[in-house]
Amino acid sequence: MSQYVTQCEGYSFTLVNIDCIRDSTHFNIVMDLERPIEELLPYLASRLPGCTYTHGTGVVNLMDTGHIVGIYPDRITITDVAGIEEARGLCARYFGIIREVEVNRSSITPVLRKRSTVSVMTILRALPGTNCGLCESATCMAFAASVYRREASMAACPPLRMNLEDCESLFEQLRENGYPVP
Ligand code: SF4
């Protein structure tokens, strides 16, 4: 497993080649923070729509355009990065979010309770299950996966739009997790 360490102001990051192949473009990032951010985690959880966070566990998890991101008191891990330029951009972005949350902390409502989490199956259970294809996905399962990855909105299922009142509790859960709802 090869590693490439880059130092930046406020943090350093290591690019880990998880294929063990010299020309691989398949890396994970481990970003080490110079200053611990444990007390900021509930505020970051509030700032990052769609993340999962249980107060006191010391980790905020989220999916970010295909990357699985874990934010811990002393580091951030990000999976599936194509190379150093993408890694630089992602680390700079997350460090920027930390700084922004730090500065605006007094105006952010922290997450101090367990958030209900959304899974593909949660979304699938609310869909009609007819696999009609009107949403341009081959099946309801494929559509549920697209919604979960934030590539589609529940509003793109026409049969669902006719029975919105039946889905209010799911919509509430989706809203809480930062998903757009009809
Ligand atoms: S439009 Fe709705 S019911 Fe039809 S396949 Fe898509 S998700 Fe399923």
C-alpha cells in the first residue's frame, strides 16, 4: 500500500493507494487536523445536509458525490478519490467548512440528538413498487437508489405525487436529512 503525504496550513493529508498498483487512480484520503474539532461536530452535523450523526459518538458520516466521508475529532477520511488534485480540492473544501462553522457557530443550531437515518430501503418502502418506468429508472429499486445518492428527487415518481399525504412521515425524515421533497 503506497502513501503520499501533503502538508497544508492547518492540516496534512495522506493519499493512500488502496490498490497497491503504481499507476492506480484509486485512493482514499486521511486528512489529519492540527487542531481537534470535537466540540464542532454537532454544528458540522447541522451544516452538512444528509449526514448521519449521533451526539456523543464522535463521528459525522456522509455521502458526498460518491465519496464516503467520516469526520472525527482529529481527522477526516474520504474514500474513492481519483488523484492528488481531487484530494487537494476535497480537503480544502472540508477545511473551509470547518472554519466557516467555527466562525458562525453562534448562529448554528447544533444537533444534540440522534437523527433518524434514511436508507435505500426506507425510500423504496414509500414507492408504489409497480416498476412502471415513468421516472426513467428501470425499477423502483433503481429509483430509490438514485434518490438515496441525491441524483433524483422523489418528485420524479408521478404515481407517488398522486398520494403525497401517505408519505408525510418519510418526507419528514428526508427533510431532516437534507433531501429535497415534493
Ligand atoms: S415512476 Fe415510481 S412507481 Fe414507477 S418505476 Fe419509478 S419509482 Fe417506481
